[in-house]
Amino acid sequence: MHWAIALGVWSGLAPATALAEPRPQIALVLSGGGARGFAHVGILKALEEARVPVDMVVGTSMGAIIGGLYASGMTPAELEREILAVDWNSLFASRVPRRSLSQRQKEEDFTFSPVLQLGFRDGQFVLPSGAVSSRSLELLLRRYTLHTRELTDFDELPIPFRAVATDMVSGEAVLLRQGDLAAALRASMSVPGVFSPLEWEGRLLGDGGLVNNLPVDVARRMGADRVIAVNIGTPLASRESLDSVIGVTLQMINILTEQNVQRSTALLALDDLLLQPQLGDLTSASFDRADELIRLGLQYGASVAASLERFALPAQDYLAWQEQRRQRHAMLMDSLPETLAFVRLQGADEQQASRLLRQLDVQPGDALQSAAVEADLLRLIALDSTRRIDYRLERDPDTGQEGLTYILGDDSNAVHQFRVGLDLRTDFQGIGDFSLRLSHTRRDLPTLGTQWRSHLELGATIGAGTELYHPLGRNRQGFISSYLDHELRKIEWFDPQGNPYALFRRRTSRIGLDLGWHLGRTQEAGDLRLGLLGARRQSTPDYVNAPETQTITAIAWTEAAWRLAWVTDQLDRAHFPTSGYRYTLDTQQGRYRVLGQRTDFTRWNLTAQHALSDGPHTWNAYLRVASSSTVAPGAVDEYALGGFHNLSGYRLGQLAGNRLALLRLGYYQRLPYQPGLVRSLYVGSTLETGAAWTNGPLAPPGSEQRRWRLGSSLYIGADTGIGPLYLGLVHAPQGYTGVYFVLGRP
């Protein structure tokens, strides 16, 4: 039903404020406070139990979200149920679930930090405007407010509503009273440094708490006779908490907020009521304690029941008020279309839109189901996570029928993307290395989907490379990839006792061309590649302390091969996964040329990983098997073992050859602590067995023997914004016992 018809029906009803006798108009004012705002739901439940009617709602930040959803027709019980059903940790994740990403995006997780990213625009680097993503929150708000899509004014909601935001350019308070309700709620909660500001009618809007966190004055201007103001803002921190930049920054924001709250409370009259629930040590970031916050809000509301009595209605009058509100909400819900007359995509040319729409489930004639629409949005985001995605219901001006429009927005900051990766490891015995990796991706060159990606590595290994990727086919399931890279790294040879006796510098230059296929409708199931590869390798000894019977000299050789590669990755996380699997297979068939002689070779490398959890307990199994039929002199280290989790208790590369096998069984458990910037903390252990041997020329003494070795580790690990971090104790019966530190992938 069109909203205008609904309003016509409403006009026959008594207004929400017109009961048997005139009564004072009551406004509910809800402050911001991040996760502490969940206490507002408990307060709403207490108001309901006390039979207090609400004639208008004004909110800021989280108060705007709770208040706006309540004003749109949701009951306190519905608000509680929906809030407790949300996984708030994943809601603020910077991107969609990892399993939905394309394989290209998944592979970058192992090398580069998902947090350290920069854009580039107008000749300068651009930092992200928010620390966390608001994409999932926006979709959640869109789902809850679809029924309000055609209202021209927030006064037409079941309860009139206002939200407060801040103009981030002028610093002025902005009153949001009409337009897109979901966007208004999102804009009011654009916490500086956490969520990106939102563009609204030409203005850049941030969190309203900066200028008016408890907007009592707005309620007065709406005509309120009495005000119930609920302040759940974070109290000022103690001096002991101000020993870090983050602590000082948060305190600064809290001071600004507290100052405008004091100005607002000064506007309250004797007939008004100020509620300030005691929330203890719960902070604005305590999203994982939503149930406790709601319970504390309800308990506080019950404790002030006597103060609420003067706002209460007789039972019959309150039931009448509730019924009028329920009917208005039902009329808005009935206005939603039963089926979709069309499905469109906005923000791409006709050819691109046609290709993308073929990959979506929702089709014209389907029933409107938010879950199906959001699943389609996740597919669009997974194809290109740098774009802004939204949706709305629109009415065709010719037919008057409603359909669905997916909105594909462009983020100019993401045309050029820079990512940073970091590796640091040491055994605290003078042996370690360091690597800094930089990546640049230029997307949509020259068409949607085409990418030019380059990388640079500095440190123990020095490398550089570039790749041009171009999608093929009607649905972009195929692709062609051409690449060129160069690497310089050090190689050590060890005797059977684990003592190094030779150090090499290995230079490798490669050029390749792959024809590939993305597996899965949205590329998430993996990649298959078939291509040609050429390489030039050179091995130069820096020092040699080998037996006189073994001659080691500099050597260079070239390789040419066919290559077949397959990878599928359904791990839920790149580091510390709790479920899923990952398989890779890389095979090469070709020949190498050294000193004028040509030799055929077959080379393959297989890995398999499975993660399985039972409550807080996770088991992670890893297998690697590799073989090369023959290798050029000096290439005995084709495959190597040693280092943390790669046969712990042995030196990096201590066991090497052209044959390799490794089995690792790991266990870890997430700890209930989150210190500082660490996203999650773990304790774990591994048991490993493996062997590496060779049958090529110039084999180090004893390396031709296939001897299975054991290794183990016990560690504390952390998932941080710059990568995984481990501090562990390693032990191998034939190796050594010691302490190991790793930042980056083991």
C-alpha cells in the first residue's frame, strides 16, 4: 500500500496524543554512548512496564539508532531480540566474511595486513576516514527501516522522531527530520576516527555527540511539555588511564561530550526527569556485553518506578496508545511490496550491470526477503570490496510498481590501493630476519575488473614484481594474468649437526603468462591456472667452509616450463582459523639449461590444511608434500624445512632438498582477554614431523638420507592489525630448545 493511502487511513484514527482527556506531551531524549546505548532498550522496557507513553523521540548517536527504530514501530522486546541476535564483532569487520571473497583477495591476506591500507587521490595518500567498516551496520539499519522508505517526514513515523548529527566542516549541529531514515541513523553515529563521516544533502556529517549528546532543546522545539532524558555517556576517565595517545584522545572526546551534556541538563525543568543508569565498567566498546547492558538499563528503570508514576497513563488509556502505534506500524509494513516488479543495478554501464545481475539470486517476481537481498549484496562486495554498495526499493514512474535497485557506488580513494606487510622473526640467539612488503593495486584499468598489481619487498629478502590481471568471458569467470618478478635472498647450507658451512645469494627472475578460471559463481571457490613460465636463476657463494672433497662455485641456469596451479580456500580466517580448509597444488613440467646441457624436470608442491573447532578449542592440521625429479647444481634448497611451525626447533632452512614432507598438528584456544590493540589472544601448541632430502649433485653431506625429524612448540599468539604475532618455546630432540618470536606468517 502506498504511504499516502496509509496516511489517509490514519487520519480516521485519533492522534497518538489525543486520548480521552488532554495530557502533557512527553518526549524521550536518548543520548549517545556507543555500546552503552544498549541500556536504552532496558529503559524502554521499564517505560513500557510503567505505562509511560512516548509522544516524540529525539536521539544522538546510539541513542538515535535505538530511538529511531523504536519510533519506526519496533517494540522494546523486538529491539532486544534483534540486538542479541547480532554478531557485533563481525558487524564492524572491515569487509565481508573471508569465505565470500575472491581467491585473489584471500591470497593477499597471507602477505599483507588488512588494516594497513592507504588510498591515493589527487597526488596524495589518503588514510581511511574510519577505523572500522560501517557497511554491515548500514545494511542492518536498511533492513529495519525499509517500511519507512516513502515517508517524506519523520513526523509521519508511528512516533515523531529527530536525530542529531554534526557538520564536520562547520562544526554546527544538524537536525535530521526527513529523508532516508537508515542514513539519518547512520550519520548520527559517525563516531570520529571509528566510522567514516556520511554525506547527506551536500554536507559531511559526523557523530552528533560532539555538539549535542543529550538534545533536550530539540525536544522542546518539537513541542514537548515534559522530557524524560536518558544519559548513558561514558564518564571521564581517571588520571591513570591517560598514559597513552588513545586514552588521551578518548578523554578529549568525552570532555567535549560531557560539556554539552551539562548544558542540556540545565534545560530540564522540575516536571522533567533525568535518568542516568549506573553501567559500571562497561564502555562504549562493550558490544559483546549487550545482554548485560540491557539488563542494567531495565534494573535501573525499575529502581526509579516511583519517579515514572507521574508520567503514567491508566491501563486502558495506555493500551489505546499502544494500539494506535501498532496500527500505524502495521500500515507501513503492509505498504511493502509482496513481489519485486524489477531488479536493477545502478552505478555501472549496461554491459557491466547485466553481467553482475546474472550472478545474483534475487530476480523480478521474487518475494521481498531481506536475507536474500543481503546475500546478493555480499556477492557484489566480494567481487570488488573497495566499492560502496547499498540498495533501495523504488517505484517505477510509469507502472507504479515497486522493485529493487542495487546501488554500486565508486570510492575514488580506492582506485589506487596501497597495502603494507611486515615479517619479523628471531630465535633470541642472534639469528633472525626482517622483511617489509609494499603493494600497489591500480583497479579498473582500462575496464571494470582489470587490475595492475605491483609489490616491493625489502629486508632479508629483496624482491619486486608486477602483474596485469584481466577478466575474460561473459560472466568474468575466466582471466588472463601476465607477471614479471625478481628476488634476491640468502641461502644457508647446514651440516648434519646443524652448523652452517656455506652461505649463498640466490637471484631469481621470472616471467609468466597464465590463463585461468575462477571456481564458484562469485569466484570464492578458488582458482585454476594453466600457463607458461620462464626463469633465470643464479646462485653465488658468499662464504664456504665445506670439506675439500666438495667443490662449490657460482652457477647460473635457465628454466622453461608448463605450469598448472590450483587453489581453493574456505578458511574463515587467514590466521588462527576456527573452521574451513585450504588446498593448493602447483605442478611444473619443463627443462632447465646449465653449462650448455638441457635436462627435463617435473616439479610439484601440494599443501592441505583443515581447521575444526569445538567451543573454544580449535585443532588445525597441515600437510605439505613436494618433489622435484631433478635440480640444477646449486639448487639443492628447492624445498626446505626449519623455523617456527615449519619443523620447530630447527634453524630456518636447516633441512633442504628436492624432496620434502611435513605434517603439523596444532591446537589453540582463544583467551578471554583483549589487551590494547590486539583483536584476539590465543594459547596453543604444535607437534610436527617432517623430512627433506635430495638426490641431486652437490648434495650437502648427509642430505640424501631420508630421516624423519620431530619438532614442537608451545606459544602465546595474537591476531593484531599488522598481522599474527607469536611468542613461543620450541623444541626438537635432534635440534635445539629455545624461545622464538614471530611477527607475520610463520
